[in-house]
Amino acid sequence: MENLLWLIPALPFAGALLLILFGRRMPRNLVAILGAGSVGISALITLLIGFQFLSARPDFYVQQVWTWFDVAGFTPGIAFHLDALSLVFVFVVTFVGFLIHVYSAGYMADEEDFARFFACMNLFVGSMLMLVLADNLLLLYLGWEGVGLCSYLLIGFWYKNPANGYAARKAFIITRVGDTAMAIGLFILFQTFGTLNIQAILSEAPQTWPIGSQMAVLVAFLLLGGAVGKSGQLPLQTWLPDAMAGPTPVSALIHAATMVTAGVYLIARTNVIFELAPAAMLAVAIIGAVTLLIAGCTALTQYDLKRVLAYSTISQIGYMFLALGVGAWSAGIFHFMIHAFFKALLFLCAGAIIIALHHEQDMRQMGGLRRALPVVFWTFLIGAASLAALPLVTAGFYSKDQILWYALAGERGNVWLYLAALVGAFITAIYTFRMVFITFYGEAKTHVSHPPGMVMVVPLIILAILSIVGGFIELPHNFAHLTLFSDLLQPVLPGIAVDETIGESEWMFQLLAAGVALVGVFLAYLFFYARRTAFEESIARSSLAMAIRQFWFSGWGFDKLYDTLFVRPFVYLANINKNDIIDSVYNGLAAFARSVNKGLSQTQSGIMRWYMMGVVVGAILILTISLLP
Amino acid sequence: MILAWILIILMAGGVLAWIAGRLNTTLPRWIALVATFACLCMTVYLWIELPASTDAVGNWIMRFQTPWIPQWGISFHLALDGLSLLMLLLTFFLGILAILTSWREIDTKVGFFHFNLLWVLAGISGVFLTMDLFLFYFFWEVMLIPMYFLIGIWGHENRTYAAYKFFIFTQASGLLMLLSILGLYFVHGYSTGVYTFNYFELVGTSFAPEVGALLMAGFLAAFLVKLPVVPFHSWLPDAHSQAPTAGSVILAGLLLKTGAYGLLRFVIPMFPDAAQAFAPWAMLLGVIGILYGAILAFSQTDLKRLVAYTSVSHMGFVILGVFAFNELALQGVIMQMITHGLSTGALFLLAGFLYDRLHTRDIRKMGGFWTSVPKMGVIALVFVMASLGLPGLGNFIAEFLTLVGSWQANNWLTVFATLGLVAATAYSLRIMQKIFLGNTANHPALADLSLRELMIAVPLVVLILWLGLYPQPVLNTARASVTEQLQAYTNPKVAEPAQAMLQTEASDSLTIHTLKGRTYEPK
Amino acid sequence: MTNIPMEAGLLLAGILFTLGLISVLIRRNIIFMLISVEIMLNAAGLAFIVAATRWAQPDGQVMFIFILTMAAAEVSVGLALILQLHHQLKTLDSDAANKMFG
Amino acid sequence: MELTFYVASAIAIIATIMVITNYNMIHALLYLVVSFLAVAVVFFTLGAPFMAALEVIIYAGAIVVLIIFVIMMLNLTNEDVQQERTWLRPKTWIGPALLSLVLLGELAYLVIAEDMPTINNQPVDARQVGLALYGPYLLGVQLCGMLLMAGIVGAYHLGRQKKKVVHRFLERSEI
């Protein structure tokens, strides 16, 4: 069964190839079937292989398809490596991917470039699977760049609007900055180990580098650079909100569920190197904590439904980074999975709303959709509850609670990280329910054209169910001893040691987290649903609040900062040098020669006696020189 | 003999095409196509029959030598190894594309055009094949003059200026190389008493350090200008943008590669000490080239000029890799030569297709073409991605290998070179954005690629993908040559003279090898 | 036979040559220029003769004969040119024939 | 003999000065003949009688006569003499003359400064010259023959006066 491994990425690639070559001439139904079907079959194969994996419990399956190239002992293969970590990712990618593909068939039904959309989506799924299944870092890099390309293509899907193209380019270039760091990390790894095979590196690294060695820290930071770029973390987070220019299913698949978590995957995959570099671990945790706060605050102020979700995605990935940074590997991955469910759900719901309102994304133009779109409302509510981590019933609670707990009690955790995460959870609850209240309650402002069809609703319901039950496979220690997920990952990812002194009081912190979430929801209710009291109004209208809101709204000014620091100087430099300053040196040389020619041609007077004179003067000169001692 | 036939076919074909041009305008095209195709077939045949030569010793697949001017030690000496073979394949492949793309574009002096085209190809093949330095210089000039005509007669509006500039830059640097060749000839003659232009004998010459540096400078002048490396690059944008499409393809795809080939074949093995001393500067030039070319490319509005500056940027990787002196980097360089030939050639072809339809190269007048020409868009996307080094396409392998190799030689320069990838992203995506994406208003609807144009573009796509996913055949072919060029660097102390003598007697094919079995004392 | 110092002969040749040169430089009439050239050639010939006598070798005289031949040929062609020039430009002014002006 | 040399030299120099300063072309030519004759005498004193004869025959005879013929053909008048006078102003000749004198000074310095031993000059007779001419210098003689041939042909071609036919070198001047 594991011999079918190669089919998992190959099928979406094949689908993409067929769609690129013949898509324009195919009927729409066939395009949709081909697009969704190839991913669906991949998902089925994943289930089969996953089932076998779970029952046989090997450490990993490896399948080499062919040797990519072989130079001077550098022999990366096109080879796939499936272990528990990959399995989780592959499962999410294929399964959520399949649901989103199905949903897209409905969502994109009116689009002209139907085939192009599905071709890119399939290409994306293929690349993403390549990324998570890669057996060596170079192949991982292939997938890594491949998803970047698809992200570019899909963000700029509606290419006629130059702003979309700009957003797409921004996404590609900023992630590419991170990729460059990662590439340099690969150079160092290759130089040190003579291979890029992940397992080989991971097994040799502890022997080569002592804990905290300079090289290990350097490599870890470089890899972190790549991860930060891809996952939209500080300081390379600015592309992700703009990436919402793409169609909503794209945002759901690429910019929420899968691609942006590639950074999480990379760090988890190379966990050994990060364990060797405590400084890098700390950096991961701090980046995660700061990002989740900054992005959360920004999400509070946005009005574009998709932008709120985008900032929320950044914030949630911040949680994952925090988890990885404190060494709670499996908690990070668990949150990734749950996040993929509920964030995809939220995006798809948002898509359903947007399409029902004729591509209206501004929340201020929505309202009262509870009655018009009941299915969407309920599924959205489930997703929102999961995002806000409402206690006990939602999957989000279980995954986020783990992170909060390890941020405090894990051996690398400390109270500051915990506080950041806790505040983040509070903010999350506020902005999530702000969204719910503004969108679904109040009075209707835009006419709803038609409710979503079955093709769109079914994926919503499936994802909604997953957003609730997904959390029950891994319960907190004090609830019950059910740790299916971390048991699965245990061979790949090291466990985490818990500080025993505070281990006893776990239930207290759970209560605190739950309380914070509920208070957040209540605050949102006060400000955005109920009529505001004068006091609340005065807070909301105060000049300080306005200034903060403006600052947060602009994403903490990062865009502007980068614009002045990097973009403008580069463009300025490029433009002043458009005609190539070096060329002017040569042109100057030519001009000099021409002017000399002009001067010398003056001596060609045509008067013979002048020439004779020249001869005489020359003769005198030569004679004089020869006579001089 | 088959090597000589390649040159004869091309040259005779050229003359024939010229004559045929007086009768008919289609005949020269067919003659040129058939001649180039015949050469391609021969080379492919050689490649398939290659396996015997991939082992470490039998590096040279075949040789052809006949005296030309024996008094001065000049012979008509051709030899083929993996590197030459790959370059020849590229030459004839791009040659065919160049002829195909001129099918509609060129309608004046058709016969003379194809004469020039074939003679340029002949000159380039000669450069890749010849193992006699005098003959090398001869072919170096042969490829120059027809190219001058190609630009000067069939070029765009500013063609005379561009043609002059091209000619002066390359000719002046070529003369410096001639001086060095003569210097080498005499230095070798003085020290051994054998006056010869034979590469295999000259390659063993040892010099005083200053002499070596001076002679190398002459060779470098020619190769760096041709490559081009940054302070000497200024002929390239003009020549590339003014040349007809076929000319641009050949310039970017092949002519630049002769510079890289020269570095690999002559500079590296002949002047190991001087090259090592020069290496940090050369790598610095490479890095400057990468970044400078990228910044310039970003600001251009003339499509062909833009692509030309991307060539400057990409060729920076070549010199970076060449002077890293390790197998990874050199393999990367060879890959870069091939994949850059394909990808940049393809971009020029696309520029040609667009010029055909719009009669402008100004990207400010383009935009939103994806709607009307999706096929062209997809193909352009592939090559734009190749140009920014997307994994899965050939250029990635090239750049990655080069960078991995150069990392071992110099960390900081490699870091800056890697930053070039970001800049590459910026300018590459700009091509896509300005031409195919964006608003369609006030732009005419275009006709999508015709069958002929698809025949040109699709093989390029297939090849670049193939090179990206399974480059091993190419790497295998080049491996023996690469190790040979690097012999002076990898094992400086071995190769005892006595051992070399033994080997000399063993067989003729081994003779060549042992000529380089000299000792270089590491400093 | 004689005791004429060589310096004297060479000096005479030099003076004659210089006079011819001055004439070429100052005259605008093209016939005068031709005549002056003849003077200069003659002076050169004189120098050869002096040298021939000095070393008692015939080579100098042979050279004089060659110079003579050349002078004859030159004069014939030069005069033909003058005729043509006069015919075309109706003047003997050498400055009138200045079409080589750069 | 020495005295003859010096007197002849003086005559040659004076006659030449007269040639270059005279405004009338015919007068100048007559002085030129005098100068050539004086040089012929110098040749004689230097022991080259055959050369002296050649000087008289070819220079003083043939060449000067040729020039006189041409002057006759050009039909020069008194106006030309006047024009010559206007062309030859001190302003025009002083500079070149001084320059040439500098050259002469340097030549003289070269000639005199070399401390050459004076030995008796030996005459070289015509026989020796003839032997040398048709011995080692045979090639030169051949070349001279060709040169004369070329001179004749060239003179004939250039001297032909064709109506309306403008020589191609001068053709462009008409435009």
C-alpha cells in the first residue's frame, strides 16, 4: 500500500497538467470533476495509507521515485518520506483541500477562467504535498517555492485589476526573502553534512553540533527566516492580508489551512536542529507571541471580512509558533490541524456570504444575515466559537488550551509568554464575535441574491463537524487520559517536560482561559450588538482610541515602514539608473574620441603648405630630440 | 572527421543559402534548416553513442587533427568532450529555433541573412570544438563578423549604433586575447623549444607568476566582455535589444556562452595560480553583476532590454561559479549555460512574437494580454519562473548548484548572490505583470500562438522542465570535463612525473591526459 | 685628388636644400613649388655625390642617377597635373586646390 | 680646384636665392639654370665629371626646358608677376624661412660637429658607376625604367585635354 505514496502528489499534478493543456476546451463539469476528483483520490489514498500506517505503526515509509541529480556526492532524490508528522499534514492538505475544491466548483461557477483556477489549485495541492512528503530539504524547497508560485498565481487570479497583481507580487517577493534565508541555511547544512536528506541530517546533527553551538543557531535562524516568510509571521507578515485579493477558496486553502502553515511544518520537521539552538527556540516563541498580539489587535479594527480572517490567521499561526518555541511540538501541530478545520470553515462561510452579497466584503455593508443565510450562520458560528476557543464544546479550546498551558508550564515556557497568549485569546474572542455580531445581527444592509447551493454547503457542514469533534482526540491531562494525537506524533517529535511545581494547578489555568474567552465574547456583545452606553461610546470615540485604532488598522505601520525602507529606495535606485551609469562611461569615451577627431580634422586644411610646414616642424622636432644629450 | 563535417556543412550551407537567395526567398530557409538539423542529428547521435567516454580516463570522445601551417605549429585540430558536446547540442537546437523564428520576420536579403546565421553558428561550433588556439581565435572572429551584419542589417531602429558597439567591444577584447595567445605561444616555445598552438601542449605550460597573470588577463578580457561581467556589459543591452529575434536568441543563448566556455576551457586549466589569485575579485564581479543586472532589469521599459539585463544578472552566476573551483559549482555553471540559453532564448522569442503582433517592445504599451493569448501567457509564465529560479525548472538546478559550490569558496559573496534571487523575483514578476496581467482596456486583442510558434516554444518548455526534473544526463555528460578542468585544483601534489611517463606510453588517448599531469605547488 | 672637406660639400647641399624648402613653404604658385622641389632633389643628389667622393665608392653616384630619373618622371607628371589644374581652376594658386579640407 | 669649388658653391647659393625670390617665372628659371650649372661645376670639382654632364643635360637642359614649355602653354602675363608680388609678402615668408633656417642650423651642426678626418677625395669614374649600376643595382635600374614608363603614361593621361570631361578627383568640386 505504501507503494502508492507517490500517487498522492502525482495525482494533483497530473490533474493540473491536463487542465493546463486541455482545460480551455473541456466542459465545466469535467474541469470541476478533474480538479476536485484528483485531489479526492489523493485524499482516499491518504486515508488508505494512513489507515495502514496507524495499524502497522512503522516509524516511516520511504519511497524513492528517481534520483533528481547526482553531483559530487550530492544526490537528492525525488523521494517521499511519510511519517506521523507528514501524515497529519498530508491528511489536512488532501482532505481539506478536497472539500475546498468541491466548494470552489460552486463558488467559481460564474468565472470565465474556470479551468485556470482549478489548474492552479491542483498545482498548489501537488506542490504542498511535495513539500510535506519530501524526503530531503531540496525537494522540500521545490514544494516550498511551488506553493509560492501557486499562491502568486491565485492571489492574482483576477488579474485585470492591477492591485491584485500588486498583492500577488508582494506575496511572492516577501516570501522569497524568507526563502533566500532558508536557501542559505541549506548551503550550510550541505556543507556540514554533505547531504540534504532530512533524516540523515537530523540523526547526525546532535553528534556534529553541541547544544547551543554557533552553527546550529545560525542554521536554525536561517530556517526560521524561511518559516517566518511563508507563515506570515513578524517581520514578514505584511503580505498575508493583501493576499486576500484572491478568490475566497484560495484564501481558505492556501492562506489559512495549508501553505501558511508550511513554516510550522518546517520548524517541526527540523525540530532536532532547533532543539540544538535554544536561542532560536526562544526567538520562535517570542516571534509567535508578539505576532499573535499584533495581528490580533489589527484584526480588531478591520472592516473587510476577509482581512479580519487574514489577521486572525496570522495570529493563530503565532500560537503555533509559540507552541513550537516552547517545545510543545505536538501541541503546535494539533493546533495546526484544528486551525485548518475552523479557519477553512470560516473562510468558506465568508466566501458564501461574499458571493451572496455580490462580492461585497465590507462588514459595514452586511448585517442581519442570520435569517437570510441560516446554514452559513450556524456553521460560521461554530467556526467562530472554535476560533474563540469557547470552552469544552469546541475543538479550538482543546488545542489552544494546550498551548497556553505549555507556554506557562513547559520547561521553556515562562509567565510572559503565557500572558501574551492569554491576552491574545481574549482579543481573539473579541474580534471573532465582533465579526459575528456585525455580520449576522443588526439590520440587513445589502440584499441577498441567492443562498449557496449544495456543493458549497456540504463542505461547510463537514468542516463544522470537524471543528467541533476534532478536538476530542487529544484531551487535557486532567480531563481524561486520551492523547491519540500526541501518541501518533511521539516517534517524530520529542515530548515536552512539564514544570511539576505548577502542574497541579492546571484546572485553574483552564478556567482562566475559558473565562477570558467568555469575557471577550461578552465585551464584543456589549460593543457591537447591544446599543452602546454613553460610557462605552465615549471610550470608542476618544481621540486616543481613534489614534490606536488607526495605527492598528494600518497593521502597525509595517507596510509603510517597509515601503520607505526597502521598496522606495530600490525603485528609486532602479529608476535613476535606468540608463545604466556604466554605459555613460563608454559613451563618454566615444564622445571624447569624436571630439578629438573633430579637432584633428581641423588640421586637414587642404592647404598644401600647411602640410609641408608640418613636415618641417616634425623634422626639427626629431632632429632636436636626437641632438639633445 | 564528423567534427569537421559539422563545420563544413554549416559553412557550405551558408554559402548555398546565399546563392539560393537569388533564386527564391524560401529556399534559403529550408537549406539553413536542413543544414542545422543535420548537425543537430549528428550531435545527438554522438551523445547517444557516448557511454564509452563517460569513464574518468577517456574524457575526449573524438579528435580530428590535420596540419594547417606546420611551420608555426598551427593545425586544424578539433576535439570533442562532454562540455563541447553539450554546447553543440545547445547551439544547434537554438540555431533551429532561430531559423524558425525568422521564417516570417525576415523578408529582406533572405539569402544573406541565412548565410550570416549559419556562419555565426559555424563560428560558435568552431569555438566549442577547436583545440588549437590559433584556430580558436579564427573562429572567435568568424562568429563576430556575421553577427555584426545580423544586427546591423536586420536590426531595429538603432541598429547601427548597437552593431558598432558590439563589434568594438568584442573585437577589442578579442585582440587582447590574441596578444595573450601569442604570448603563451612564445612563452611555451622559449621554455620547451616546441612552438605550437596546440591546446593540449600549452595547457601544461608553467609561468612566472606575473607572466601568468598577464597572459590570463588577456584571455579574461575577451571572455569577461563576452560573458559579460559588469563593467564591460554595456554592449549587451544595446546589441540584444536591437538585434532581430534570431540574433537576440543567438546572442543571449550562444554567444555569451562562448565566454563562459572560454573561462572553463582555457582560463581555469591553463592559469591555475593566477586564477586562484584572481578568484575573490572575479566572484565579487559576479555578485556585482547579479545585483546590478537585476536592478537595471527592474527599471527597463523596453522588453528586450529588460531581458538583456537579466542575462547580465544570470551570467554573474556563471563567473561566480567558475571561480569557486569545485565540481558542484562548475556543474552548476554548465547547467546555467544551458538553461540560461533556453530560458533567455525563449524570452527573446516571446518578445519577438509580441513585436510581431504589436510592433513595439515598450512594455508600457502592453498589458492584460492573458485574456487574448493564454497559450503565450502560460509559456511566458514558465520562462519567467525559470528566470527567477523556480525549483522544478532547469535554472534552479543551475543556480542552486552554483551557489552551493560557491558557498564552499566564499560565504559572504554567496549570501549577496543569493539575495540576487529576490531581485530576480522582482524583475521577473514585473515582466508577467506588465505584459500579461493588468488591465486589458486600450490594448488590442492579439492572435494567440500559431502552429509554427508553438513548434518553437513547446520544445523549449519541455526541455526546461526536463532539465529541472531530471538533469542527470547532462550532468553525466559534463562530469568528465569538469573533473578534467579542475585537475590542477583538486589534487595539486599528485601526478608524479614518472607516473606520467608511464601513462604516456600506455596509449595515445592517455597522452592528452598526462600532459596535464604536471605538478602545481600550492602556495 | 682634391682637398675639399666633406663638410663644405654637405653644407652646400644643406643650404641649397633649405632654400628649396623655404621656397616650397612660402610660394603659392604651384609651378614655383615644383621648381623648389627640383632644387631640393638636386641638393639631395649633391649630398650623395659628396659622399661618393668621400668614400670613393660608385654607390652615391648610382643614387644620384636614380634621383635624376625620379626627378624627370616627377616633373613630367607634375607638369601634366599643373596643366590639368590650370585647365580646371584657371589659376596656379595651390591653395585653390584645397578640396581635401577635412 | 678648391677655389673653383667655393666659387661655384657661392654662385649656386646666390642663384638659388634669386630663384626663390624672383617674381617673374622666366627669370627665376634662368637663375635656376645658373644654379644647376654651378652645381655641375661642383660635381666636377668633386671628381664626378659624368654626373656633372648629366646634371647639365637633364636638369639644366631637359627639365628646365620642359617647365618653360609648360609656362609658355599657360600663357602667363604680367598680371601673374603682379600676383606673385602680392602673394609673397614678408608676413608670409618670414616664419617659414626662420623655421627652415633653424633646420639648416641643426643640419650644419650635425655636419660640422662630427669630427670627421679629412682624407683625400678620390674621383670615381663613370666606368665604376656603370659597373655598379648594372651589377648590384640592376633591380634599381629596372625599377627606374618602370618609373619613367609610368611617368610618361601618367603625364600623357593627365595632360590630355578633353572637353567636358572632368577628372574624377575634381568632379566633386563642381557640386
